[in-house]
Amino acid sequence: MRPVLLEMNGFASFREATTVDLREVDYFALVGPTGSGKSTVVDAITFALYGSAPRWDNRRMVTNALAPTIDRGTVRLVFDLAGHRYVAAREVRRTARGGVHVKNARLERLADSGALGMPDDVTEVLASDSEVTPAVEKLFGLSFEHFLTCVVLPQGEFAEFLHAQPAKRQEIFVKLMGLEIYPRIAQAANAEAEGEKQRAGFLARQLEEFGDATERAQQVAQGRVATLEKVAERVRAVLPGLTKHDAAVTEARKACEKLTAERDQLGAVAAPTGLGELGKREREIITVGKLVDEELTAAEAADTTVRERLAAAPPRAPLEQAHRDHVELDETERRLLTTQALQQQHAMALSDVTTAREEAERLALRTRRTEEAMARFHLAAALRPHLQGGAACPVCGQRVTAIPGPLVTPDLETAEQARVRADREVERLRDEWTKMSRTEQQATSELTALTGRIAALRSVLADAPTLEQVSAALTRREQLEKAADGADTRLRRARATRASTEKAAASIRREVRAAWSMLERVRDPLVALGAPTLDRDDLIAAWTALLSWAATAAATRKTALSDAHERLAKVRGKLAAAEDQLTDMLATHEVNPDTRRPLTETAEPAVAAALERARQGVRHLIERREQAAKLHLRRQDAEQAHQVAKTLGHLLRADGFPRWLVATALDILVTDASERLAELSGGQFELIHDDGNFLVVDHADADSRRPVKTLSGGETFQASLALALALSAQLPTMAAAGAVQLESIFLDEGFGTLDETTLETVAVTLEELAARKDQMVGIVTHSSVLAERVPTRFAVHRDQRTSSIRREAP
């Protein structure tokens, strides 16, 4: 399995769409701060394939796959395997209650090995939903746990293969090397041995059923074949005479049947019910039709005449308009006289009001002046008692030399009341003048309008006929229209009568045609019997002629039928005698013809069938003797195959050959891993195994042997890495044909615990592994020294919202 493209959206810390493009990449590193999401990339690969991640500790829990506060997440992995390209994709959704579950999953194989699984790419769906993980396990040949052991080496599980129990390690080896085929072969061989044993027993029982297939039975069957061949020759000699008698019987029977059928056919001829009444109704409807046609012609002529007169008369609309104009002119002239008188009255009244208003205005002016003069006199009278000699006058400012006598005070209130009455009268007369002026103006406007309308009507009626002439023309047109309505009513009534009459006539004609059709249906089959030609002009006469002829012809057939029956009885007697003789011969030799059919048809086929059955019996006996010989040979083969399969199943039992192959493979693996560990540890350690348990030889401690669990963290990393690299290198040569090929390895642990020398050795080892181009190597590291030596680096960053990946330039 070699990843090509990884897409994440809403997965774990990658809240937004992120793509990791691994095309043309053999050796890469995921670098970045702790918690940035480096290991999440490895989790996404395993989740796309197996629906879980190594760090979740629970394969059924997928809550960690979805970023917080995100309702939907997707992971899509494009990968190559064994020359084909695949796509594994999963979608997770958050439920309304906050739970997380896998909504959709699919595994597809791309038709184009260079495609990337885009929507337009042609794919073959291999599995969907819950079937995806089993399909991936079958495709890889690795379970989820074995995949973590051999391909994705996550944090905390990097040394699992190193520390695994021998039984579990053997299980992994069987899967990786494809050795599970040998137990299956052993199982199949045992099943084959049991099957062959059962087959041999079954064949023995079948041979018991062939006890009747003897040479004596074959000779008896061949003797019956010879006898039946002679019977067949005798039947062929008798059949011509029998056939002649049978033909005579058939001819006589057909003659009787023909005469019987013709007699019955002629006797069934009968006229339809109500034929006489139909003729009477046809004559009556013809008479009524003529009268209706005459009335319709007269109504149409009357309607045409009155409509021609109406069309020649003056149109109604101009006459009615002229009549309305004459009437309106008379009314308008009368209104003009009345309006002229009113206008003159209003003009005179307006003149009177105008004179009265002017006089009231002059009176009001005089009263106002009188009031003002009295007011001044009243003021002077009020000031005079207060004058003092030698003092200044308060009005003119001159010195008062002599004090005048007192003045009589005028009646100022009376003057004011007179002025108020005069003002009120002016106001009243002004209002009255306004009303009278408006009334006079309205009368004048109406007078002008009436004068104009009269002029317009006189202009329109200048060349028009008089009112008397228009009224007379309207009266004449109304008379014509009334006459036209009457003619139209008469015409419609005549047409309705014609339609109903025609409908009744059509019904009668249909009945007549039906009677003629029935006559033709009755006569046509009788033409071959000599039916006469009928008169097509008289239905009753035609039916009468046909009935008379049919009665005569039926009597003639009855006489001929009696003679035909006598001849049939004679030829039947001859046929019965010949059939009895042939039947006795067939019964003697156990030949049973079909009694439901004539003996002339069944005798020869019955003998031929009996002869064929006898021949088949001979052939059947020969075949059964041959089958018995073949069954005997097959029984011997089954017994021999049982012994071979039994021996193979014993040799390939589960604790035999596969266990030896695993032990041999483990020797090869430990040898390679030991060399790599010596290189990584500077020659301090070697790796060996004892009955499946891994041990290290510590050359720095007098070559002591100790369990791998006693190694320190850094030493454990070195041993695990050496074992993982050896497994990746040796598996293609150790595995059986068709076993899984490990094309990728992903390391996510331990580089930070190594010293500089060991780190350099690890870096060189990984570079050499990736340089072979047949395996992808990916590492997750915090070590800048190691990361700088990796040709392709993906920098992983994380902000407050999401993680992101950027491919760094080399």
C-alpha cells in the first residue's frame, strides 16, 4: 500500500479542507510543534482505511474524528496497491444529541491508474459503509492491529512487534507471509480425502444397482426386436386395404354431414320480425318528408323576400338619431325662450340691487362722517371744563386767554347706532348683489350654451328629412322588422321540423338497410346451394322469394339424406371387419395402438414405437453394462485419491509445515535486524531469538544475553527500528506468492531520544531505505537535524481555529 493523496476536511484538528499530495514522494517528514496535528495525518490514513486511529484506544469510538463544533467531517485517501489505484473515503456526522457516527464510507478501484478519484473519473465500487473495513483487510491481508505493527508505527506502539508474544508474532507472520494458505490446503486435503472416501462408497452402492445388466438379458431383448420387425412388415401389407375402407366410410359420412348441414341451414331461413310494419313506416315517412320540404321551401322564400325589403329600407340608426335630434331641437328652442325671460328678470333685479347698494354705501359714508364729527365735538365738550386761563390748550398748545362757556354734549350713541345700521345694510346688499350676479351669470351661460346647441342641431338637420318623415320611416322599418321576425320564426320552425323528420327518416332507413343486410347475410351462404337472384327494389318481395326457395330446397335435401345414411352403414361394416383382424394380430404381439384415433393412423406408429422401445431396451442394456464398467474404474480412482489427499493433509497440518516456515522466516528476519541493530548501536547490540522470544546480545557487557524489555527507551527505539526495517526489507522475499507487499512505513516515535551519533546512523538508514524507490518512508519528528535531511517536508501549523499543512521547498 502506497499513499498518493490524502484529503481532510473537519477531521480532528483540521477544521478546514487540507490536502497532502504524496505523488512522486518516496521519503518525507511531518514537522511542527507539539500538538500541531502531525500524528493526526497518520490517524487520517488509518481512519480512511480501517475506520479508527491507533491513538483512540477504542475502535468503535469515532468522536475524536470530528473537530469540535463541526457537524460534518470527511477523509479521502487515494493509494496504490499491486498495480492498481484505489480510493478509501469516510464521512462522519454529528447527531442532534451531540453524538458522532460514520455516515458514509466507500472503497473504490479507479479504472485509470493515474487518476485521483475526481467526480468524472470512472470507478468500480468494491465496498460501502460497514463492508469497507473487511474489504480493506482482505485487500491488504492485514488486520487493523497488524497494519499498526508493520506499516503505521504510531506513538506508544512502535515496539509492539518487538515485545509481542511468540504466538501473536507467529499469527502476524502467517498473515504477512501468506502462510495461512497452507492450513487451508491441509484442511482442503482432509476434506478432499473424506469426500473421495464417501465417493468410493457411493460408487460401490451404485454398482449394486446394475445387477440386471447381463449378457442373457441382452439376447432376449434382441429376439423381441426381430419379432417386431416381422410384425411391422405384415402391418404395412394390410394397411392399404384398411385405408381404402376407411376412405369410403369418410366419404359417406361427409356426404351425410353435408346434406344434414344444408337441410338445417335451409330450415333456419326466416324473415325478421316486423318486416311488414317496417315497409308501412317507410312509405309514411316518405310522404311526410315531401310535405315538410314544401313548407321549408315556402318559408325560405318568404324569409328572403322580407329581408330584401328590410335591406332596401333606410337603416334604423340614422333614422333614430335624426328623430332624437328633431326632438332635442324643439325642446332646446322652448328652453331658450324660457331662459331668455329668466335672464332678463335676473339682469333687472341685479340692476335694482346695484342701485340700492350704491345708495346704502353713500348713506353709510354720511353716517360715519356724522359719527366722527360728533365724536370730536363730544371730546371738545369734555375738554372745555378743564381749560385754565393762561395755561396751554391741550389740543392746539396755545395759551388760553379767555375761558369759553360750556358746550352741550351731542348724542354720540345715537350717531353710532345709525352708522352700524347703515353698515349692516351695505353688507346685506353686497351679499344680495353677489348672489344676483352669480344667478345672472349662470342664466347668461345657459343662454349661450342653448344658442350654440340650437345652431349645431340646425346644422345637422339642414339636409335631413322632417320629423314627420323620420317618424313615418321608423314606423315602416318597425313593420318590416316585425315581418322579418315572423318569417325567421317560420323558417326556424320549418327547419326544426325538417331536422326531426330527417332524423326519423334516417332511423327508418337504417332499419331498412339492416333488413337488407340481414337478407344478404342469410342469402350469401345459400348462393352455393342455388339461391335465386332477388329484386333490390322491393324488400318484402325479396324476402318472400327467398323463403319460398329455401322451403323447397330443404325438402329436396331431406330425401337425399335418407339414401346417404343407407350407404354409410354398408361401408362401416366392411371397415369394422378389417380393423378387428388387424387388432387381433397387434394384441398377439403386445402392441397397443391409441384407441382414441383411427387404426389406420395408429397401427403402424404403434408397431414402430414398440420396435423402437425394444431397440432402446437393447441399447439401454449395452449402455448399462458400459456404465457398470466405468463405475468400477471410478471407484478404484476414488479409493486411490482418498489415500493421496489423506497423506497431504497429514503433512501440512497446522503445527507442521507452516510452523517450520515461520521459524525459517524468523531466522532470516532476526539476522537482518541484528545487522541493522549493530549498525544503529555502534556495534553494541545484536538481536537473536529463542523459541520465538527476542533477546539482545550486549557486547559491552561480556556478550550477555537479556530480554528486549530490559533495553532503555533509546535502545528500544533502535531495536524496534532495526526490526521494522528488516521486516520491510525481507518480507517480499519471505512471503508466499500473493501475500501482502509492504510498500510503505510510517514512523511516529523516538527520534528525540537519540544522541547525535545514533541519530546520524538512523538518518542514513532511512535514506538508504527510501533510495530503493520501492518503498515510501514517512516520519513524524521534532528533530530539526533529522528533518533537514529529509528531501520532502510537510510543515504542520495550528492556530486558534485549525491545523494546516504546507509543503516546504527542498
